Amino acid sequence: NSCTTVIDTFEVLKNLFVENLASRGILVFPNPTKDYLNIQLYTNPVSDVKMDLYNLEGRLVMKDIYPGGRNFSMNINYLPPGLYFCKIYHETDTYQFKVIKL
């Protein structure tokens, strides 16, 4: 129901935070960006890389799975300008960061 959705999206926003990604083995560039956000992992994943992108309301606006590899790009050119929160799941690690869409 809609009440549950509001609570779920609030919890997502409350729990998202920005961390020092380079020290954790991931590079995200350019940020801010207009079209593509490039992501480079320092290690070779043996499993898929999963990515979720949320808007400021905590709603999931993009979800994707990338087959094992170190480099991939997210096409976000269709999204309106603004601030987004990204979560990347790579094996046992989760990376969380802000994305600024110009």
C-alpha cells in the first residue's frame, strides 16, 4: 500500500551516506555529469555488479545489473537535473554515493 512505500523510501534516504570511494576500491567520474557516469572497480569482480539509483524522494529511478567486469557506464541522460543517491553492490561490498545530474 502507499503508506508502506512512503516509509520504505524514507528509510532509504535516511540510511544513504557518502563515503570515501577511492579508499574502498572504486572510482566514479565525472560527477557532476550530464549524460554518463563512469564507474571503475579496482578489483576484477567474479560476479555481477548491481546498481540502484534513487531520487531525493527516495524512489528508485534506475536499476541495472552489469556482468562481471571492472568498468561500466550508467546512461543517466534521460533523468532530470538534480541530486541522486547511488548504491552499487559488488560481491560482499556496498558503495553509496551522491550523483549530481546537470
